[in-house]
Amino acid sequence: MALVTTKEMFAKAIKSDYAIGAFNVNNMEIIQGIVEAAQIENAPLILQVSAGARKYAKPIYLLKLVEAAIEDTGVDVALHLDHGEDFDICKKCVDDGFTSVMIDGSKHPFEENIALTKQVVEYAHAHGVSVEAELGKLAGVEDNVKVDARSATFTDPDEAAEFVERTGVDSLAIAIGTSHGAYKFKGEPYLDFERLKKIHGLIPDTPLVLHGASSVLKEFVDRCNEFGGEIPGAQGVPEDMIHEAVKYGICKVNVDTDLRLAMTAEIRRVLAEHPEEFDPRKYLGPGRDAITRMVQHKIRDMLNASGTK
Ligand code: G3H
Ligand code: 13P
Ligand code: ZN
């Protein structure tokens, strides 16, 4: 499979202050929609597969679909395991031909996270595969705790430097206030940029990863709500905060929720406006096109992040 690694992508991104979009894939339409956007924008791309995606679509389908997308379009794609929870799943993905894996040991104590990450790094590197690890815990707005209490779970800069040194990991996901899903903040969006600056200052050559980085674009939230959805109060990471994060070492920006919202908004619209329609191609097709437009926007925004300084 003509997949590429993230090594070169990140080396260029970190030097030129832009980020690569890492988009979660779950079915054919999502893969096609994203890859078409990267083809139009002539941009490097990371497609990532979660445990949920593997369960939903079966790993073999996702692999073959990604392979087909590359053959069809010629786009350079890095295929990445998102939130691998143990050594076995990382090993399986390395063996299957993924070019990058994430070992998410963030729920373990520091020393256990180091030991687990080292084990994955050793296996993956022996097979030419890059490794992302995570230190610190992503917040959840549902945690309903104050920022100062939440920040106790944010990534400690000194630990981050020690972690990278001792594990030999290629990139590091950090916790500075983002969370997964469509409800990231209750009040004003807040990210701990001082912490990010410190982390980047200590490990300037390590590509940093921002999980929970969807912007929850108003256009799609409004369209979902207009056509029967109920997602009031959804809030993401404002795009100017993504630009700011890119200045301080963020090279990989993880996006899943924005894909879900774009596709769902368009499917809702088509079904509401055409209640007589029952051919899945008639709503999945527009859903796929909505993903392409949204991903084009995200890719441009991330590639031009430094232009906004
Ligand atoms: O990490 C979160 C991603 O959005 C994947 O979500 O586990 O529902 O596939 P998922
Ligand atoms: P979002 O829920 O903000 O899209 O985050 C996705 C993610 O971090 C996948 O690992
Ligand atoms: Zn994540």
C-alpha cells in the first residue's frame, strides 16, 4: 500500500508553522469525502482509525477503502491508529500496514505510561512506523469542574520533556483544555497557552498533537438544529485558537466531530426537504460532498495558520 509516514509531514510542518489535519474515518463516504478535499488542496493528509471505527466497519474494510482512495487519487496518506489502548492493538495495526500508531497510556500513572509507550515504540520503530503517545488527560465539559481543578490533569511541561526523552516517542498529544465531542466549553473557550509554550520550549523538536480540536462550526450546528436536530450549546475550539496553538509546536490537529456534524447536517437537510427520498445515495452523496467542503476549509485554515500570526 502506498502509504506514507508522518515523519516528513511533521518535519516540514514544525519548521514552517502549519499543521496537518488528522481526520477520523468510519465508512466509505467519509474516506472519499476527506481524500477528495486533500486532492483538491494538494495537501498532506492523516486518516485515523479509532477502536469505535474498527468495531463499526471492521478493520479490513477500512484498510481496503483507504488503499482504494490512495490508488484512485494519488494523495499521500498516513494511516494512523487513534487512541490505541494497549500494546496488542498497536502491534496489530503495525502488522496490518498502518504507518503511525497512537498508544494512549494517559489513564495510567506516569511510570506505567512510559513503560507501555516504550514497548510500543520499540516494536513500531523496528517496523518503520511512527508512534504518538499522550500525557495528561483531556478535559470534558461534563466533568463540570473549575478550570483550576481541570488544569491539575493538564500536561506537566517537565514531565513531557522527561517522557519524550525516556520513551523515544515521535510525537506527543498534550492536554491544555480541549476535550472530545461537540460540547467543549460551557462559558468562554479557554486553552492553557502558557503551558503549551513551556512544553514547546522544552521539547521544540517534538511534534505536538491537539486532540479534541474540532471547531464545531456554527454553520453545521445551525443546519442540524434547523432540520430537526437537537444540539443546543455545542461549542468547539475557535479557529484563531488553533492558529495560536500551531505557533507553539502543534503539528497534528485531530478532527472527528466536525466531520460528523457536516455530514449529519446535510443528510438532515436532504431528508427534511425531500421526504419522498429513500435512496441512500441521494443523501449519503450530499453528506460526502459536505465533508469535502468542510475538510477543504479545515486544511486551508491549518496550512495557513502561520499567515495569521
Ligand atoms: O477520540 C475520539 C474520536 O472522535 C473517535 O471517536 O471512539 O466514537 O470512534 P469514536
Ligand atoms: P473532536 O471530537 O474534537 O473532533 O476530536 C477528535 C479526536 O481528538 C480524535 O482523536
Ligand atoms: Zn482524541
